[in-house]
Amino acid sequence: MRTRTTTAALIAAGLLVLTACGSEPEKTTVTKSDAKPEPAPTTASPTPEPEQQTTFDVGDTADITDAPNNVKFTATVINYTQPVKGPQPPSSELGGDVWATVEVKICNVKGDTFTVSQFPWSLDYEDGTRIEATGLSGGDMPKPEFPNDAMVKADRCVRGKIPFPVPGDQRPVRILYGPESVDEPVEWTVPAK
């Protein structure tokens, strides 16, 4: 009888162990990711600043805010022309064999009086060549000329053409405007002929 009781006890103990082992994997398969997620704490996230647009098409106007100098102004590239009839071809010292002009307009929308000139303007070519404005004016240069060192009061604009000595067989891909008040030059894409 002892053998039967021992055998029965061993079988019962084995079943308990098997039952316990069989049920244990069910308990460990439930993970936190299967449970409902806890709600995230509600904190106000900072509103991202809108990305500044720095590339435009010819004819578009760029709004520029120069906070340190208390000025808000606009810059527009009205037209790009190459070649330009008018003055004699540029001299070899200037680096081009024909003239091109960029007609631009700068308006002081709001703020203190500031000065404009041709010098922040340049032409950028596909191969990395950059042609700076010469600052030339007067004589046979294309009219109306964009001035050098002109003061622009609030609610006033300055408009004119900036001449560039360029290679006649190439066309720039961008017109750049990089006054000291901007971190990154504003650019206008030059259309194909």
C-alpha cells in the first residue's frame, strides 16, 4: 500500500509540477508593451520657428527682418538680362566679355533709415564662379542705375539696374543678395534663356 500511496503521491506531485510549468509560460508572455500604454504627460511643446525661405524665382519678393538694426525691408529681383546693349564691352580687367544687368528693388517697409548699394549683389555660376558687382555707374551704363550708398527712409523704395561683366557663353544659375544684416544670402534662380 505504501508503494501505491508513494506512487500516487509522486504522480500527483508530478502533475502539480507539470501544471505549474505549463501555466508559467502564460504568465511570462504578458509584457508591458501588451498592456495599455500609460498616457504621456501633457506638457506644451515649443512651437517650432518657421524655416526662413532663402530661395526665390525672379520676380519674387523676399521679406527681410533686420531686428538688431530695427528694420524690416523687402528685396525683389525684377529682371535678369544678358547681354545688355549699351556701354562698350567690359575691359579684360573686369573678367567678362559682355554686360548683364540685374534689375532690383529694395523697400524699407518699417524701421530706421538704412543704406543700400550694389555691392551686396553677386552672380553665382554652376561651376562655383561668383561675379561681384563692379559698383560702376554713370556714363553709358544701363538706366535706371541702382545707386551706391543711397539712404532709404521708412515707406520708401530704391529701384535700378546693377551691371555685371559676364562671360557671354555662360549664364549664372543664381542671383545672390548678401547684406551684412542677413546670416545667409538670399538667392533668386536665374531662368534659362
